[in-house]
Amino acid sequence: MTTHAPHTPRHNTSRVTASNWHQHRECAGKDPDVFADDDKSTIAKAICAPCPAKAFCLQFAIDTNTSHGVYGGLDPDEREELLGRKRLRARGHQGNPEPMWRQILRVDERREKLLDLHGRGWSAGRIASVLHTNVQTINRVLRQLEDQAALDAASEAVAA
């Protein structure tokens, strides 16, 4: 049995490439909520610290303009600082001026995906990761959908 010193990465970093970095992630198998939840970013960053795929992960987040979660050991504000730009908090994904929660409500496939995952008992953090947004956006969409369902039920009761 081979053992590694605590400071030695458990993966051979010389074999990590842009095409296989997902196979070398330290976060594989970890709770995705840790990486999506701002309150747990310290834990996520500690997991990322020794990761041999950290640079590729960070590049992925930058290339896809990911505005949530910890990628490559950096949170969204740190990634924006690295790129030398200010974060546009009130704007949606990829610079769209429409807030993300409205985009999710408006786009049927995204809304249906959110409802499906929520119905399966997935956490807001995990759903946010799949839909490439943040926990606050998912919670806001869920509140909007609950409010709409309550209004629809009230309308049906009055009509009956």
C-alpha cells in the first residue's frame, strides 16, 4: 500500500489536462452545497487548496462566466477581482440585464428543471449549481412559484 505525505497531492499532477481535469478534482464526491453556499466558502476553499485541477477549474468558471460558487479556490468576487472588473450584482447571467430569477421563471425548460429537482428533494445549493446560478436566486424563484400557486388556488376557490 502506498501512502502520501500530507502535503503531497494524491493525484499525479503531471497528468492533469484541460480534457481530463474533472477526473482529478479534490471536490469529486463532496457535497456540492459546500461550494455553492457563501457561508461555507472557507470549507470549499480548503478543499480546493491542494487540488491539482484547481487552475483548470478556475479557467472553466471564468470561461463560462460563472457568477456563483467557489471554483478553483476563488469565490465570485475574487474571480472578478482577478479579472480586474467589478461585479454587477443586479445583473443576470452573462451580462443579461434581466435578473436571473426572472429568466428562470420565463424559460420553461429551466423552470421545469428547477421544479423537478426541487420535487426530488434537492437542496437549493445543488439546484443552483445545476442551473448555474446562486442559492438566493433559487430561493427567490421558489418563493415566486409558491406565491403564484397560492394566487391560482385562491382564484379557483372564488370562481367555484
